[in-house]
Amino acid sequence: MKELSDCTVLVVDDTEANVDILVDALGELYDVSVAMDGREAVETVEAEAPDLILLDIMMPEMDGYEVCETLKADHRYTKIPIIFLTALTEIENKTRGFQMGAVDYITKPFEITEVQARVKTHLSLVLAGRELEMQNEILEIKVAERTKELAVTQDVTIHSLAVLAETRDNETGGHILRTQRYVQVLARRLAFNPKFSDVLNEKTVDLFFKSAPLHDIGKVGVPDAILLKPGKLTDEEFTTMKTHCELGYQALLKAEKLFEMESKPSFLSHARDIAYTHQEKWNGSGYPQGLRGEEIPLSGRIMAVADVYDALICKRVYKPPFTHEKAVSIISEGSGSHFDPDVVDAFLEIEESVKRIAAELADDE
């Protein structure tokens, strides 16, 4: 950090006697430079900005007020403290100087100890301010690094949990990554709809994106005999399979309570909604709660379209993969019954993007 003895002071006065007094008073303490008029003062500052300026008011051509106004208008010099030197004692002159950005006044004739004390005080404030700025910058860097580290840890944790669920179902492949991307592009497109523009801001879309991989986390609680059955499930087995929504919801709710995150929106609260409601249907015929229309959280309505589309285009033990066109047709037919019509409209507008994502993240044969 810069020391007081390393500071530079610019003395601006058109009277040599005043300059000599100030240089004698400050020369052994600081690096002092001199300007004999206003224009020279501005040129000196532009050549090398000082740490503090002692500025005479009454000068010909360009007085101290003009110099102060010129320097304070330039963002490079706004933080340089200016102390006015003046024989004037009228209150209006002092007020004008402070309004223009001066930090102090020293009245002529000078008291050497007063000059030294005031200069030291304001230079100390300058150095303290710079130290604070430096510490704030360091703190901001550390906070940004820590925030990034936490975000990466969060993403790794989410994907680890999601992959754990995926390993229980060997038919899903890249389902997690694909549906996550579908949710992202769907939410971004839906944000252009005036009905959702206030809700689907950048932060919320990102939370949907982070939460989507956990939509099937509850499958870890479904018995292997049902989850891995190579054929159609019986009614009883399907009833058991449907519990994955409740299981996922309860697991995420417990995690949210454990970390006391219920008071503010978090990726866990969105993940909880998605896990619980992605199998609900717009007409109320879905599960586990039989929610209808906008009773279903928006995240769940978006996830429903993403989940069904990916299931349709992927090979299953009970069906071959459908073409993109066939899957889009089925999604479209489900508008207003299975799916939120607004979400389907957004899906149809970005179907080419969805098709590209499916191709990029296709399962290995």
C-alpha cells in the first residue's frame, strides 16, 4: 500500500510567495509539484494525476472554480481531493466551492501547521479509501470464486443424484441431459409470452434448468422388479411406479427443510415441484394429485412436455423410437388435455432446437 511520504501534492497559485510557503511547508513530507495558473494546473493533472490539489481561487484567465469544475467533470479525476486556497471569507464563496466538489478550505495568510495538518488528514483519507476499495475488490473476487465453487458443487450434486436414479433404469440413457436442455429452451421461449414474462426471468429459467435433472429422483424408491420389468406393467405395478413422484417430492422437501431453504426460492423448491407434478395433466387426469390447469406449477407443466417428448423419441423395451415428427404430432394432439396449451405452443415454435438437442445428446447404440 502507498505511504503518506509517497503521495503527490499539486500546488496551484499565481503568487510566487504563496507557492514558496507551501513548497517549504510540504516539500519534505510529500512529492510536491507546482502550477502557476489554471490552465497549467489542468495540463499538469492530465500529464500525471496527483493525490491532492491545493488550488488558489483568485487567478487570472482560468480561476480556481473553473479548474475545479473542469477536473470534476472528468471521471478520471473526480476522486482527487481539492483544497481551495483563498483570502475570501464570505460564506457564499465557500459554499460554492463545496458544491463544486472541494473537500476543504485553507485561508490566507497560511498557518504552516494548519496546512500540514489539513493536507495530512485528506491524504490519509485518500489512502484509506483506496485501501478500502482494494479490500472490496479482493472480497468481490473471493465471493465470486466461492459462488462459482458452490454453483459447481451444486451442479455436481444434482447430476450425481440424478445419475443415481438413472442407473436404476437402464433404458433412460441421456434422458437427464436432454430433458434438462429441453426445459431450458422451452422456458426461454415461453418467457416471450406476456403471461409468463414476469415469472420466467433469467434467474428462474436457470433454476428450472438446474432442477430438471431431479424430476425422476423418486425412482430410487421403486422396486427393481417393477422399474426394470421388460414389458407392460400391471395395474398394481403401475400404481407402485406412480409413487416415484411422491417419493421424490418427500426426499427433496426433507433436504429443503434440513437446510432451512423454504423461506426463499431455491433450486430445491423448483426440483420439488418438478418431481411432484411432472406427471400431472392439464385436464386433471394425471397423478399423483390430479391437479388441473394452472394448479400445476409452471415448472411441472414445462417438464411434462420435455419428459414425454424424450420418452417418445427413445427406444423402450415395449416400443421402438418414434420419429421427431411423430413425437411432435403427439405433443400437439395433447394440447389442452395432457399439456398446457401455452407450453405446447412454445414447444412447436422451437421444435427444431429440440430436435438438434436430441441429436446432439442421443444415446449410444
